[in-house]
Amino acid sequence: MNDTSPLIDVRDLRVVFTGGKKPVEAVNGVDLTVARGESVALIGESGSGKSVTLRSLLRLHPERRTRISGGIRIAGHDVLALGSRPLADYRGKVASMIFQEPLLALDPVYTVGAQIVESIRRHEAVSREEARKRALELFERVRIPSPARRLDAYPHEMSGGMRQRAMIALALACRPQVLLADEPTTALDATVQIQILLLLRELQRELGLAILFVTHDMGAAVEVADRFAVMYGGRIVEEGPTREVIRNPRHPYTLALMQARADGAMTKGARLASIPGSPPDLANLPAGCAFAERCAYAREACLATRPEAVDLGTGHRARCLRTDATAHALQHTEAQPA
Amino acid sequence: MSIGMSVEHIGADIHGDRGGPAQPLLSVRGLVKHFDLKKGFLETLTGGGKVVRAVDGVDFEVLKGETLGVVGESGCGKSTTARLLMHLIDPSAGEIVFDGETVGSAALPLREYRRQVQMVFQDSYSSLNPRLTIQDSIAFGPQVHGVPRREAITRARDLLARVGLEPRRFAERWPHELSGGQRQRVNIARALASEPRLVILDEAVSALDKSVEAQVLNLLMDLKDEFGLTYLFISHDLHVVRYISDRVMVMYLGKVAETGPAEALFDDPLHPYTRALLSSMPSMDPDRRTEEAPLAGDPPNPIDPPPGCRFHTRCPFAEPVCAERVPALEERAGRQAACLIHEADAGHSRNPTAIYAA
Ligand SMILES: Nc1ncnc2c1ncn2[C@@H]1O[C@H](COP(=O)(O)OP(=O)(O)OP(=O)(O)O)[C@@H](O)[C@H]1O
Ligand SMILES: Nc1ncnc2c1ncn2[C@@H]1O[C@H](COP(=O)(O)OP(=O)(O)OP(=O)(O)O)[C@@H](O)[C@H]1O
Ligand code: SF4
Ligand code: SF4
Ligand SMILES: [Mg+2]
Ligand SMILES: [Mg+2]
């Protein structure tokens, strides 16, 4: 692997859950790359497949009830082909994850310090003392108050935000090259959140960490991300440099999402704008564009084909048949779709 | 309780209003929760065990039909306060009065209180029973309180639809088959299913995208109007708190720093911590990223909180007096702040009384 090839390279990823009554197509055709030292924000509708995509990169889905296809190359590893031993080495050391729900990731019967020490010693031949010293440094970096004491705390003895920071420390413990972060700052107040976001930016610069992170907080995404990828119905419907996607969104879903939080959208007493209709049934996906049923720009043709990505220049792409119609739609808020 | 009041109760709907609109739905006085720390070897010898002062003397009221927003630094005691209000843990000291009655008294047994007060927990996964389908999870509470199963299921499916989870697709799924935001909405539906009077929402919309969040917030507002609900809304999302709250309470390290009407508090924060918090909000402008955290300094330690004002170690206006004197929560024109700048004759140079004297 040379230095210019992306650290995360996902091609046509498809994930189907087969455990329920009907198979659920949670991810259907995700292409995504993240370079060394780059950070990409994955945003999108609740239930659109963001966490499932992230978990696939660590192969965390139960194999018997999940069908995964496509290609996942991370730091040169063909993740879907890894045997169980190399997979265990890969997790945590090459790529690690900050989970959406800290209580799921942390073991309730061990102190958080013990879990970090354990994780370091599984991957590296260092003494217990050395590992504990590193754990303490990590706790300081993620700004946990009275860090030495907190190493000996059990997860239930921490507040939601401290658990989240403890998990960030755990994820960084083995100095991974790739960090997958699922809502890493939702449980944090604004003052701590900005500190963690600055820390992520620092790690990205200093260690060349590639970061793929899921968030619903546009402000947080703008602070850290070089690029945005927007998911809807199991696919990435738009991606591009942060500035482009924020200022000039071209997929109607992204547009609607941005409008839900435009200035003045949260006037007290007024009803909040939300996208009408409901997300597609992943057990019964439509033949055409998955957003068509709710799209203000939809035309007949949208019901027939799943739109391919349209190149809009400078790495900006959108899967929509009508990117011409959405150009500059945000600037002219009065303009109605034709 | 006066006898006159209890007589009124006899005719009253058991989960209806008791003391009239002017009586706060919830009054919290001197609430304290200290968690014991595991003792170290030395402490066992000396006998001195330390405690985490998670909630350290908190007073507030929640009025009938209002939404009280609660914000504050991570670890400042918001969830602990919520768990105390739910009687999931026992307070070390203090009193919680619900519509004029002490919770746990003969007039308001815990079981009755539990039906009237529901909570959406910060951790959406561990608060759902993994062995119940989500429809059964939502219908469980009402059934415990005597609602027939058929009716409880109908109510559950109706609520699922209202939080944007089509019952046909989702009702029979297991918790692990849902996304984070979908589980969070199940928890909201479950809290609302028992037709409570007070709902405590602890980071209840944090995992939702902005469009679904808008839908859920609209629903909360509608139900509030329909059923006269009262909300205690804990969140780190300051935009949402400002939008949904009538009043806001700001906490810092186990204490109340400031309370006041939402608009006034956001437009003109009195407490320096509130000011720091508001200025930490990300800008949404890719060309104006934050380069330095507005609030520096180490987050404080609830085991040995700083003396005097707890914020003095990080406060840009701290003066020597701040390390000595504990600010009181002073009321002025419907607003309260615990800061010596706003406390008469407290000896802080920015104090208006000091300025007049000069
Ligand atoms: N084990 C499973 N069986 C069936 N369906 C599943 C399973 N796990 C997830 N799903 C479904 O797959 C879809 C994608 O889920 P995912 O957790 O990736 O969503 P998400 O984009 O992370 O959403 P959120 O923002 O709400 O966390 C959801 O609609 C969810 O209901
Ligand atoms: N069971 C426990 N044992 C010991 N300490 C605890 C326990 N539960 C909470 N604490 C401590 O009490 C303090 C307050 O925690 P709490 O969960 O109330 O914070 P919070 O304001 O909800 O924070 P967040 O915004 O991060 O969720 C923290 O210092 C926490 O570590
Ligand atoms: S392809 Fe058609 S339906 Fe889909 S987003 Fe574009 S305009 Fe809307
Ligand atoms: S009392 Fe002093 S330290 Fe505390 S907030 Fe006011 S000025 Fe700052
Ligand atoms: Mg998720
Ligand atoms: Mg909490």
C-alpha cells in the first residue's frame, strides 16, 4: 500500500439482515473513501444505515443473520476476507470505533481503566504499569475530571458524557490509523464538545488519523469534517467538500435537511419544518429513487431508475436526476421547485 | 396537608390536578445526592471515605404546564437529579413535593406517583427490555396500571406512528433491530403511553436527525397542548432547549448556577458559566472554525469541589472573594443567578452596589 491510497476504501457495500420475517436491506451500494489525515462526516436520516455501515467496517454484525457483499479495504487489509485471528488483531489496532451507545461498548463488570489496560496489552507487549500510564494520559487528553480516580470507576458510576469520553479514550488506546466514530459528542455539553472536536482535529493532523464520523449535529460536523457524505435509504446520496455541501447542497434530501435548521427555522411557538412522509421500507425498497415519495422535485422518471451519481465538480457528487433544478436552491429560499 | 385540601381530593380525578394552576407541579428543596466512593487502603485505615457530590443542594420548581429546560456541563448532576425525581435512587437529603403532596406519603403513594411521572432515559438501549418487542415494551406500562391488553396495544401502535415509526414495519421488531434514533423514539412513545402528567426527557432527541427531531418536538408540543403535560427537558442542544423551554435552569457541578425565562437567559445570560456555555456553540460556518475552546481549564472535580464559588477556577471574572464566599441563588425580576457579581454587598468589584458606592 502506498501513502496516497485511501485508508478507508469501500466499494458497493451491501448489508442485508436476514434474521427477521423479511430481509432488511439496510445498506445498498455504499461507495466511500477516506484518505490518511482526512475526516469525513456521515450525516443523514435516522435509520438510513450510518451505524450499520460503520459496524460493517469492523465486521461487527452477527455473521449468521447478515449478508454482506462488496469490498472493504482498510489500511491495506481486505476486511471481508480476514480470518478470525487477523480480524481480532485488526480491531482496535488498525481501526477502532466509538459507539453510539457507550453502555453497549463498555463492559459493566470491569472498571474502565482495566478495560483500556486490557485492550492495550492485547495488542502490544507492554507492562501493566506502562499500559496504565498510557490509560491515564488518554483520560487527561479526553478531559475527564480527576482522571486517576476515574480509571477505577465502573461505567455506571460515570455520567453519560464521561462514559462517552472514556470510550473515546478506549478507542484511541492502541493508536489506530482509522477512527470510526458514531455520534462521538452527543452526550457532551457545548464546552466539552468543542474540546473533543479540537482533539479529533489535532489527532487527525498529528497522527494522520483517518476519521469517519456520524453525527446529526451540523455544527460539530462543520468543525471537524473535510468532507460530508449524506445518507438516505441505505445509500450515499450526496458527497463533497464541507463548504460545498453546506453552502450549495444539490440533492433534494440534503436541501430539505439543511432547511430544517436554517436561520429562523426555530422560532419559538412556530411549528418546526420537517420532511413530510416517511423513509422507505428497507424490506421493500422502491425500484426508483428512494426519496421520490417525499421529494418536492420528483418527476415520472424518478420512479423508474435508481439515480447514478452525477459529478458536479471538485469532488461534489449527488445521486439525483435533477441536479440542474436544485442548483442554488438554498440561496433563493423563496424559489419553489419547478 | 390541611384537611380542607384532602377533602377536595376525594372528588378529584386521581391523576388530575390537585392544588390548582398556581401551585407548582414539582417543588424541589435542598436536594442532595452523594455517592460513596470505594475506599482506598489509606482511607480504610483513617476512616475517612470520600464522596462524589453529584447533586449538592439544588432548589427549583416546575410549574404546571411549563417546559423547564435543564442544561449544564457534562457530569454536573442532571441525570442524577432526574433519577432522584423518579425515585430510582434515594436522596442523601432534601425534599420532593409533587402537586402539594410529599411523594411516598399516604396521599401520594409511590406507585401512584410513578404513573404520573415518566422518564425517557439518556441511554436508549439499556432502558428497553431486550426480550420484549417494541410494541410490548410500550404497552407494558399501561397494562401494569390496569389498561386492558388490546387497548394498550392499540395505544402503542398509535404512538409508534406518531413518532414516525410505521407500526406495520416496526411494532414487532426487537430493540436490537432498530437504529439508535429509532430506539430513542420507542422510548419516547413508551413514556407517553402511560398518560403521565410530568415527563422527564433526558437527552431524548439527541440521536435524531434534524427533520425527525422536528417531527418529535412538534409531537411533544401537541401532546402538551392536548393533555396539559409538563416537561423537564434535559439536553445539550442549546438551540432545541431555547426553542422548547419556557424557563431554563443552568447547572454547574451539582448546583444551580442560573434560572430564568428562556429568551431572557439566552439573550442576556447573568452567570459567567452560562455565558461561556453559550459562546461554545459551534458556528456552522466552515470558514470560521473554532481554534481555541472558549472555556479552558480543567473540568472541576465533584469529589473535592473548589471552595467558595465552584466556578472560580475557570471564571474570567473571578476575584479573591469568589474563592471564599459561596454565592447564594439570588432572585431578581423573575431570574436567579448564583454569582457574587449579582449578589448585593458581596464584595465583588463588578457588583452594581459596589459600582454605586465608588
Ligand atoms: N439487526 C437488524 N435487523 C433488522 N433491521 C435492522 C437491524 N439493525 C438495523 N436495522 C435497520 O437498518 C436500518 C439502518 O440502521 P442504522 O443503525 O445503520 O441507522 P442509522 O443511520 O445509524 O440511524 P440513527 O441515526 O437513528 O442511529 C434501520 O432502519 C434499522 O431499523
Ligand atoms: N452510581 C454512581 N456512583 C458514583 N458516582 C456517580 C454515580 N452516578 C453518577 N455519579 C457521578 O455523579 C456526577 C453526576 O453525574 P450525572 O450522570 O448526574 O451527570 P449529568 O449532568 O447527567 O452528565 P451528562 O451530561 O454527562 O450526562 C458525575 O460526576 C458522575 O460520575
Ligand atoms: S432523483 Fe428525482 S425523486 Fe430522487 S431526489 Fe432527485 S428529483 Fe427527487
Ligand atoms: S461568583 Fe465569582 S467566580 Fe463565581 S461566577 Fe461569579 S464572578 Fe465568577
Ligand atoms: Mg446510528
Ligand atoms: Mg446525563
